[in-house]
Amino acid sequence: KKAIPGEGECAFLELELKLIADVGLVGFPNAGKSSLLSAMSRARPKIASYPFTTLHPLVGTIQYRDGFKLVMADVPGLIDGAATEGRGRGIEFLRHIERTKALVYIVDAAGVDGRNGIDDLKVLGKELREYGSSGIVSDAHMEDDDDLYDGGREYHEELMRRRREIMKRPSLILANKMDLLPQDDVGLGRIEELLFQLSEAAKEVGISCQQENILGISAGVSGEGLRELSKKLRHIVTAA
């Protein structure tokens, strides 16, 4: 073949890589996301007893005995003000969960770092809601740039649609580090109260989660609740 004489075409392209995963993990730093990914898949993320050990998105594949597989993505931890003020690093990577079928919110039930799981869940819901309502390219910018308007309007609207749907995505809420709770809490029904309060907090901030999909687990030491979680994950992904 011979090249056609004359000037060729020139284009400037900006490519953005997005991970494709079935499930996205959302939580504060040191809530146990990496421990959960390591416990349920062959992924080996960095795990330590201090926040922000996850600096880049990670993926792991959960394999079932009958051959069924699902991919789980762990993004760096979110903090209050991530979406509105750009705090932390987690908001930079939320684009990787835009295509997920389901979300898993993880909170520290034991309050190891002095945190409150109920308040943390409210913040996570608020940050995802803010992310979902934030613009990618302003309408004014779209109107001023003819090339962007002609070629990018559809893409822009599709991105906005995916972001808005994040809060409508089916979810699981996990109260992690249950093995660190005082034994007295088990007998006094405080764990049941905690799960109920998480349900109320989810409703308050608009997280789409059924009561039966709020679980207490221990992703690190005992593995408590992980068998039930694997069943819940499979069900929520196949039903999505």
C-alpha cells in the first residue's frame, strides 16, 4: 500500500484508564479494605496499622468452587471533604468504581483509631453523593469549545449519568473488626444495635442497602462473617 499524498490528520487525545470491577470497596483509611481484599482473593495489598497504606487502586478476583468469579476493586481511603475540598487521595480514584455493579461500604466497628462507624458511614455517603453531583466539564466550557461540544457532549453526559447512579447502586455495609469489640457487647445486644444504626445512617444519606445486607465481619484475624459475605456478594452482583 502507498500513502496518499498530502497532509495527514493530527489529533490530541487524552486517555483515562478505568478499572473494570464487579464490586468497589469504599471506606475510610485503615477501615480494613485491603485486609478484606487479601482475605477473599489472592491479591496481596500492603497492610499496616496506619492510614493511607493503599496509595493506588488494587483489584482482586474472588473465585468460587463452581467456577464463578467476581472482581473486587479497592481504592484509597476517603476522608471528610474529599469531594468538595479535594482532601486525601481517594476521590481521585473513584472513577474506577463508576462501572461497578455493586458497592461495599466498610466502617471500623471497634473504633480502633477513635472513629465512629455511624458517623463514618454518613461521611462516605455524603462524599459519594457529592462526587455523583459534581461536573466533569462545565456547560459553559462545552459551549465555548466547538470541538468539545461536537465530540464530547455525549461522553460528558454518559459520565454524568454514571456518577449520578453511584448512590442508586446496590450496596453492602460491613462493620469490620468485630473481633476487637468487648465481649460484653455481644451479650448486651450492642452489635445488633450497631447494625440497626448503620441501617438508619444509610437511609439518611441515601445509600441503597437492604437491612439484610448489613453485616458484622472480621477481615483480619478471625475471618468472622466472610463466608456469609461471599454469598451476599455473589447474589448482589448476579442480581444487578
